[in-house]
Amino acid sequence: MRGGALALAAVPSFGLSAAACSPSGGKPPGTVATPAPGRLVFLAETCPTCHGHGREGTNTGPALDRLRRHWDEDTLVRFLHNPAAFKLLDPRLAALAQRYRSDMPPLFAADERRVRALARYLLQE
Ligand code: HEC
């Protein structure tokens, strides 16, 4: 005898909801330039959580604009790997950091080309 009802039937399926996450905004192909490789790195890492998807800043991280005034590509690459060290050396960064509750985390990307592409993207106005 196989008594008892199947109680596990109510597991929801999320299969369709993933389609709503497309970052392209539904624009027709050919009207928008392909995003810079560094922008794709920015979006793939945790950066937008604190700096915003358009680098506009959030309440956990500053806006990332006009960075050329403070950084060149090589220095920015080193900063991304070790922001805490730069905070000790640079009073501007120390003051900036005090406005936010969490620290800027180090980037552990293994592929140096990705980090360089990210730095180049950040230096674009
Ligand atoms: C947890 C929040 C957080 C995340 C995630 C984060 N940052 Fe930051 N970031 C900060 C804060 C806070 C500062 C201010 C300075 C500091 O704390 O070092 C900062 C500073 C910076 C600066 C220096 C800004 C200036 O005015 O010179 C750059 C560039 C930067 N972040 C890039 C990035 C990139 C690229 C990523 C992703 C790889 C990232 N951040 C991820 C919080 C974050």
C-alpha cells in the first residue's frame, strides 16, 4: 500500500524571471556602441554595489568621476589591488573613506588584463 499525499509539489520555479535581468535595456542592435571591456569588468565585479551602475556613487561609496585628476593607469591598477595601503598614504582618500561605513575591498582578479581594462574604463570621463 502507498498511502500519504505528496507534500513537495509547491516548489516555485524561477526559470522565467532570469530573462528580466538583461542589461541591454532592449535597445536595437547597432544603435549603441559595444561597452568598453573595462565596463564589463566593472559590472562583473562588486563595484556597482557601492559606486552605482553608472559610477554615480551610493551611500556606501563615492562617485567615480573625473578620476584623471588624481590617477594614472598604473597607480590606479595598484590602488585596485590594495586600497587600504593608499588610504594610509593619501590624505584625500583617507578623508573620503571616513564618509563611508565600509572600506573599499581589494580586487583579487587574477587576470591583469582585466584589471588594466577596468582602470582604463575608470579613467574615461
Ligand atoms: C564595499 C563598498 C565598495 C566596493 C564593493 C568597491 N568600492 Fe571603491 N571605494 C569605496 C569607498 C568607501 C571608497 C573611498 C576610499 C576608500 O575607502 O579607500 C572607494 C574608493 C574608490 C576609488 C577612488 C576614488 C577617488 O576619488 O579617487 C576608486 C577608483 C574605486 N573605489 C573603484 C572601485 C572599483 C573599480 C571597484 C570594484 C572592483 C570598487 N571600487 C568596489 C567603496 C567600495
